[in-house]
Amino acid sequence: MAANALDALRERGFVQQVTDEAAVRAMFAAGPVVAYVGLDPTADSLHAGSLVPLMALIHLERLGHRPIVVLGGGTARIGDPSGKTELRELLPGERIDGNVTAIAKQVGRWLDFAGRSRCVNNADWLLDLKYVDFLRNIGRHFSVNRMLAAEAYKQRLERGLSFIEFNYQILQAYDFLELYRRNRCVLQMGGDDQWGNILAGVDLIRRLEGVTVQAITFPLLTTATGDKMGKTASGALWLEASRCRPYDFYQYWVNVHDADVGKLLALFTFLPMPEVKAAGGLSGAALNAAKSILAYEVTTLVHGEDEAKRAHAAAQAAFGGRALPAGILPSSTAPRSTTAAVEEIPTTLLSSGDVSRGVSLAELLVNTGLARSKNEARRLIRQQAIYLNDAAARDENHMVTAADFKKRQLLVRAGKKRVHRVLVSS
């Protein structure tokens, strides 16, 4: 192990809080550490926010440690109240089980479950618990007063906190205990909003096993303007191609705030930190090149290099682009020459009959994913944020006809950042 994992994680911006810095550093230095993060299977795909814990685990695996991914097939049946203003929808068990299967397959792209890493489902130990025994053996170690002081619960008390959600912290703490007993797991990592839940597990293990385990939390992923990162016009930035096309995924990272580029390169790429730090100080065209490389690297990580190349070529075709300078983030494998490929732009086919009759522009914007609803589409048109082959659309009732096409092709653009190609089928 060439570097202390705590220092490596801190340098890249993964560390928000640590239970005992000296103890964690010594633990990593002593040998392979078993560490876990939990992932919530409330959907059949992870999203961009999940990249933070995933990348942390990948770094640990590369440094010789032993990551565990815990899929919350049991806890998802309750719902985590952290950051929520009301009770989450309780998903059917069959749907949760399907999500667990899908996410386990997804995470297997990045972690070696046949080698150092493991993937487990907490339903394996939670669903068979006996309620009275659990209360006697585990529940008696929890103070209701202390639990109510936790931020996740405090925020919900005025609006209403259900008993089922109130149990979430106890079950998460029990996960840590179970992983310690089964795998000698001594480190839990998670988002900073999980700090109280994680400490509950640390305390439970100390009480029942007489052992001091540790915790690290990650900073919550926000933009330079304070907004939650990973949201697109159509919702969450999913990691599954069927939910978010690789081109749209790529475009998200190209268009991040200038002030976020250095942070995101550190978190979501494996590029050397001296190069990352240098890129964080760029401006103008050089900074735009760094954004393209960020987008290429993250798209390669999530969707593979072939999809990243296609998305990069499509972006150059849609928006124009210069060759990426060789001196900017030189360790990246991003193409340095111009590789415009208009055929890689997301495309919709319209029949010649539809075009002859005319297609509502508002409806077309929804069908192409450039707007979430007709109301939003009309608002974008009124704001003159929609362009048809570089001409601003001004009429919210506009009907798209053959007159809008050039050589049977129409490029529809929403703002400066999102584009879609519409073709007339022969």
C-alpha cells in the first residue's frame, strides 16, 4: 500500500468528518482495512450522488483495502428520514428485491467482487430478526433523547415523524454490528447527513463488543452555487444508460460551474492530483477544455470508453470544438484531435406525413427530452431559449413543418447546452 488511504481520500476531497484521525490513519497503515458504505435500493439504478461513496471504495480497493457494499434490501422497506420532509413511499418488497439485483450488477462494474471487495444485502440479517429479542438485546442500548437530538429526526418532529422511520437509525447501527461480527468490518463511511446514524453504530459496537471502530463521512455533493449536484432538466443524473443517455450524462459534466471543475476532477477521476490542481486554476478556453476532459473521464468511468468517445464526438458536432490541448490534464485518454460526428447527437425520427401535417413544437420538446412538460416547453419558448437550426423560436404554438428543416434535418437546441437532432424518415 503506497499511500495512507486517509491522506489519499482527504487530498481528493472525500473527507468531511472523522471519528479519530490518528486512529484511522494508524488503522490504514497497519494493514488491509475492511470498510463499508451502504447504498439505498429505492430505484433500479444509482445516480451521480452515489459516485462519491463508490469512488471512495474504489480508491480503498486500489490501495489494498477490503471494501464492502451493503445494499439496503432490508432498510429500504422502512425508508431513511435523513433530508426528507415527509414519509417516503413504502416500496413493495418485490420491487426492492429487483432494485437490489440491478444495483449489485451495476456496482460490479467498478469493484472486484471476486477479489478484495464484497457486496451484501442487509435483508439477509434484518428480515429474520425477532422483534422482542431485538428490543431486549439491541434497543435497550439506544437513548430516545439522544436519537431525537439527531438532525435527521429533529427536522421532522414538527412535520411528523413516523415510528417506522424512527427505527431506521437502530437498524443502520445494527448493520455495522453485524458486519463487524461477520467480516471484522471496522470502518463505516457515508454522507455527512448520516453522521448521527453512523455514530450510533460505533457506540453500539463499543457497548456490545468492547471494540472501538471508526467512521468517515463525505461532504454532501453541491454546486458552487449551493444547489444539490446531479440534477438535470429531466430529474436525477442516473448512472444507467437506459435512464440517462451517455450523451446527456457527458453534457452534464461539460456544463458544470467553472468553480466546481477542480473539485469534480479530484472526486470523480483518477488523474494525478498535481494535474488536477493545475486544472483548477485554468480559465477561458483552457478551462472549457478541462471540462471536456472531466466529462470524458466520468463518462468513461460510468459508461465505458466507447460511449465516452461517441459523446465527445457528438458534442463537438453539435457545438463546435477545438482540439483539446495536450498540456491540459495530459494523463487523460480523452481524444486530443477534433472528432466531430453529427450522427452521435441524440436523434428523433419524424415521418414525412407528420412533418407535412405539422408537429407541435411544445410536444416535440417533450418527446425529445428537452422539456419535462408542455408547460415547461412553452415557458422556454416564451423565454426565447429554444432554437431551431440556430434561429430562436418565438411562438409557443409553433408547428414544426418541412420549412423548419434543412436537408431533412433539424437541430433543436434548448439554451446553449442541450441539443437534439430531428430527422425526416424517408
